[in-house]
Amino acid sequence: GQQLNQSPQSMFIQEGEDVSMNCTSSSIFNTWLWYKQDPGEGPVLLIALYKAGELTSNGRLTAQFGITRKDSFLNISASIPSDVGIYFCAGQLGNYGQNFVFGPGTRLSVLP
Amino acid sequence: SQTIHQWPATLVQPVGSPLSLECTVEGTSNPNLYWYRQAAGRGLQLLFYSVGIGQISSEVPQNLSASRPQDRQFILSSKKLLLSDSGFYLCAWSPGTDTQYFGPGTRLTVL
């Protein structure tokens, strides 16, 4: 089946630093979603991308839909302690809502 | 606005006991509904999805089942729990387009 790879698997950064993470696949996706999950809670949707090349921001977060449609990137600027969590990417293959594929997540730790 | 509820929030059950987790969505109609399981420190595994009342698709073979008795209600069940059923169960809904929203989750521990 389709798989998404996320890198890095985990990262430790200093507060105030910028963060970059990405999601890649061998399949072409029509939609890319980025989520953040805090411990013991459900994932929260951060950014949704619908067009190849699209660049979308949500506050300090910026995500891009790769031109090849096989990858996506998430950047966080000026990290703060509440950015700690697991970041998941998800891709949608078709035009039907049921075909979402999730990556394994990037665990972010922010050191004060 | 739409909201999604799950209950219970936490559950501790003995091996071999039955299970029923409930998920309801408010503020929308005819949503696509999903059940995921998340093992500790791991990603999300899709268990079931539903595009309408009584329509359930299973992604992985297991001793779990799902039902959708009403448009905005999705239930995850088991007749006999296994130790390996422990995990964090997440319900999600989609308007049928290009986004998906998650509930708060249920932490299940099977002893």
C-alpha cells in the first residue's frame, strides 16, 4: 500500500530556532495535510494544501505542496515551548475523503 | 461550527471483555467517519471508515468491528478484547472533500 515517510523522526531544538520537517512518498497525492498532536489528545489540523507548488502559512507555520506532488514541507519559525509535540503529515490520493494516508510523525522537543 | 465527541476518554478493561467506543459529530450532515488506532509513540493506523449509514469499510483484519447506526454516530466494538487491542483510539470526520478532523481520543488499556 501507499506509505509516507517523515523526516526527521525526532528533533531537539533550542527555543527561538527555526524548524524544518518533510514528508515524502513514492505516490502522487492530491492533498497534503499537516497535524500537530499533543500528548493524550487528538491531532489538530494545522495546514491543508491542495495544489502543487502551493505555499500556505498559519502564523509561524509555513507548509508547501511539492511540485512533484510526492512531497510536502513544514517549517516553524522562532520555535516556542508550546510547539512541542508530534507533527504528522497526511496525504490524500483521490477525490474521495476516505483515502488518507498518514506518516509516522516527527517528534519535536524544544529546549528552553 | 462542527464538533466531534468521543467517550469514554479512558477505559481499562480485562482481556476477553466486550468493548464499545462511541463517536458523535455535531454541526454537519452525511460526514465520512473514521476509526484509527495509535500505539504508544507511533503513527495512526486506519481501522474503519464509513461514507454513510450502515456502510462500513475495514482496512485491517482484527477482532474489532464498527457500526454506524445514525448519520453522525460511529461505534467501535469488540466481543472479546485482546491485550494487543490496547492503544489510543481516535475517531475522525471528513466533510467528504479534502480535510479530516479528529476527536479527543479514547485511551484503552486491556489488562
